[in-house]
Amino acid sequence: MTSTSRRELLMQIALTAGSSLLGSAALAAASPTAKTGIDEASRLNENQRRMIAQLTELIIPTTDTPGAKDAGVPAFIDQIFSVWCTPKERRIFVEGLGALEAFCQKAHGRAFNACSAIEQSAALMDCEKRAAVYRSPSGGNIFNDLDEDAPFFYKLKQLTVLGYYTSEVGATQELRYEPVPNRYDGNINFSEVGRQWSS
């Protein structure tokens, strides 16, 4: 999916379901004036980019369908982080990656990228547990709020899911795609379908 068609899809999601379904960074990326590529250097270093690639794959791993890496999610997050996130969102994101590194160093004596997938998963679960105590100032669901202060785990998960399901891989291989849906059937057996439709 091209960056233009992805932005058009995000705008349709925002207009149809309401902007509260997307974070501020995602809405910025969906705007008509969104840039088509990274026109400035990534603000993440190589180690951080490798961490994000592994983290996204832990969230949406490769199974019988491609995972987050194959869908280009790490590059999507890098662009959102580098071009669209606010300074506060960038700080929270970098501190979150630092906390994962600290967890792995304390628990296993080595960096996150040097840990096994099981050890990395444990670090991510610890990150999720710490994020669970956060309460949005609006009192709403953290995933449905435009909350600049949301913890790293929520920002990472939101961007991973958004990047994956708006990619060509996510929309056509993980979900089913039918450009012109046929008849309406309100009583279909889900086992006959197997996956939710993307259109």
C-alpha cells in the first residue's frame, strides 16, 4: 500500500469512526499534508530501531500469515516517531525503550537485542504491567483517547496494530479483502469465513 493510499485509508477511519480511535501521531500521519517519506534523519538510533523491529514482531508475530516485520511496521513506526510525534511523545517512547534495556540488563545481564525471544517477551510483559496502572486524565479507555502522556507500551501497541492493519500485508493476507462485497447475510457461520473481512 502506498503512503498516499494509506493516508487516505486512515482519514476514512478517522472520519467514519471518529478521531478518538487514533492517537495524535497517527492522525497527523493521516492528514492531507502528511509527508510521503522520511525527509529527515531518523531520530532513533540503530539499536532502538532493532528493538522496535523485535518488539513489533513480538506483538504481531509471523504465523501462517506474515508478521509485523514483513508488513513494514518498524519503518512505519520509525517514520511516525521521527516526523510526527511531539517532543513529549518522543521522550516517553525513548524512555520506554530504555526501561526495557534496564529490565533485560538487570534480569539477564545483557541488552534487550541480545536476549532470547522468551526473555524479550518477559520484558515486554513487564512493560505492559507497569503501563496498566496508568489512568488517562479524561478517565476514558487509553486506546480511545488522544493522550499525549500515554505510556510507551500503549503507544507502541497502538502504532504496531495501526501500521500492520493499514499495510497491504495486513489488509490482504491477515484480513480478507473483497473490493466489492457481494450480498448481505446476517446469519453466516463464522467458521466458514475463518477471518474477519477488511472491507
